[in-house]
Amino acid sequence: MTAIANKIDNYPKSEVAVINLIKVRQELHQIPELAFQEFKTQEYILNKLMSYPGLQIHRFAPTGLLVEYTGSQDKYELFRADMDALPITENTGCDFSSIHPGKMHACGHDIHITILLGLIDQVMQHKPRCNLLFLFQPAEEGCSGAEAVLADLVWQKYEIENAYALHVSPDLPVGTISSRAGNFFAATAEYDVTIEGVSSHIATPEKGRNALQAGIEVYQSVQQLPHIVKSDEHFLCDFGILTAGSVRNAIPAHCLLSGTIRAADRKRIAALKESFKAICQAVSAAYDVKIDTEFLAEYQEVYNSAELLENLKTAAAQTNVNYRQAEMTMAGEDFGFIAARWKGLLFWLGASDKKSYPLHSDRFLPAEEAIEIGVKLFYQLILNKLGT
Ligand SMILES: [Zn+2]
Ligand SMILES: [Zn+2]
């Protein structure tokens, strides 16, 4: 793509984007960084922002940026992009693949950053009479970067009315978006279960206390949770890791299970945690092993404002973007913390590359054409705000 401004219907055709957004996306895609290590990414964004004098920039420690545009005395609108990548070895075969071994933008956050830079570009060309904040947020992937940046005192300076964010979707074609009012992304809680038994030769199991067997019991009991809690609400409680033992013919003394709970809201998560702990206590007693249950990062559910959803639908209709009603997803998103503090809206941005590899796949490569749609929609939301 040459200049994104030339492709957007509502803008004067003569205006040219200062930055080439396709190139920006490709360059960001090559330098994926993990949570709270987005130093090169932060420098890259700062470098691009130098093209636009007049913006106020606040750096979060250790990474992350808040960019302020002031054009009126009104409250601020906040637009957020997450910045981090995943510990995955890229296998897309694209000619702008990751140059960081074992790291990959497999969740499309490179596209999110690019869209926010494209939005800033539009704003700085057209200078709308409103107040805007652009948040480049670190560590969305399981490390709750949103919570970390929200703890910064810089927010006290601003009265924020609405907060928007998007996430690329491999399940929707370019030109289609999707969202819903109310609970959209699940509340989540991650956990580690560490089991300590006693090792012995496998020929004399009576002398050991089998941590692996206890781990399997925990695993199987947790699968029964939907029957135990008898809830109509959909929830998940499952494991992605089970490791135990180090020798083929010894009773394992250690076992680790790592997993996650997902439910509609944090209240339900709290109740499920209690049921989960009760299971671990029962297994501990039955197998005479020590079980530690450690709950790690928790994400607030994403609660979408019905009013902001109407704003999005209006903006979509004005920009010839299709809107579809979304189902609630059991994925987690730390935008939930932002949407809990201010009126917020998160939506899926169609970015199917026709191969439909899922998010976090080593082949996931969202379509670059989604960038202009994201910029266009965000900017239309700003234009409509000016009209109110
Ligand atoms: Zn992700
Ligand atoms: Zn993501």
C-alpha cells in the first residue's frame, strides 16, 4: 500500500500519510519482544512519533507509551494497542519474518501498534478539535500490562470519557468487525498446582507416595467441576501442562500441573477457585501428598459499554464496514482492566489471511489490509465524537 490516507474515503485525496503503514507493520513484525521487554518496539514507536511535533509523550517503566494530543478543553478519548509478542518460533515463511529467535508476533499486536500509529498520523494531519490519548501498552500476554500501566500516576492528569481497543481476528474477513455489549472476553485466573510425594523404586511402590498419580486425580477431578458446581453458566477449568518424574522406573516425587480458569466474571472465578482448592485438599488427603495451589495472574472480564457499541456500529456503517454480533469468548484480554476504569469497548477486527491459522499459531499472519480498516474506524469514531 502506498499512502493509507489516499485509500480512506472521507479524507481529502491529496493528503499523504507521513509513514508507510505496511512497512511499519513489517518492521515491527521482525522485532517481536516478550512482555515488559518491548524496548526495541518502544524505541521504534518513539522514532515514528518524531514525525509529529506537538504530541506529549509519557514513558511507562519499563516499556509502554502514552501519547497525548490536545485540541480542546473536553474530556479525553483513549485508544489502546498492545505491544508484546509470544515465545513462539515463527513458521509463516513470510519475507518479513521475526529476526528474534524463538519470538513471534503470533497474536497480531504488530498490526495493533501499526493501526494506532496510523490513527496518530490521521489526527496530526487533520488536527481535530478534541482531546485524545493513545496508549501503547506492554505485556498483554498473561502479564497484565494494562494493570501495570494503570497503576502509573500519569492518569490523574486526565479525565477520560471513553476507551477503545481492537484485536485482529483470523475468523473474520477483512472489512468485517464484530463485538457485543456486556461481557465480551472472559475473566481468567492462571494457576500452578505443585505436588510433592515420596520417590521409591517402581518395584516397591508401597514405599513411595506417587505425585503423578495424585496429579492425574487432580486433573480428572477438575474435569468433573461442571457437575460439582451445577452452574448453567459456561466456564472452563483446564490444564495445559502436566510434568512429573525424571526416571523411567521410579515413583515420581514431584508433579506440576499448570492451567487456567475462565468464566463470565470475577465473582464466578472466585467461586471456582474455592471449588478447585477443595479438590486439591481432598486429593492431598487421599494420596498423602503435599499439594500447593498457587494462583497467578488474574484478568478482569472485558465488559463492553452498550453506548460505545452503538458508536462503533454507526462508525462501521459510515465507513462501509460490516458489523456482526459476536459471541462471548473464553479468551482473556487485559483491556478488561481499562474497561473497568472507564467506559470501554473492545472489538474484533477481521484480518483473515484465508488460511485461517488461529491466534498464537506459529503460522498466524493476519492480513495487512486490516490496517486501513482499523485506522478508518478509529478515526471515524473521533469524527463522530466531534459531531456530538
Ligand atoms: Zn494473544
Ligand atoms: Zn492478542
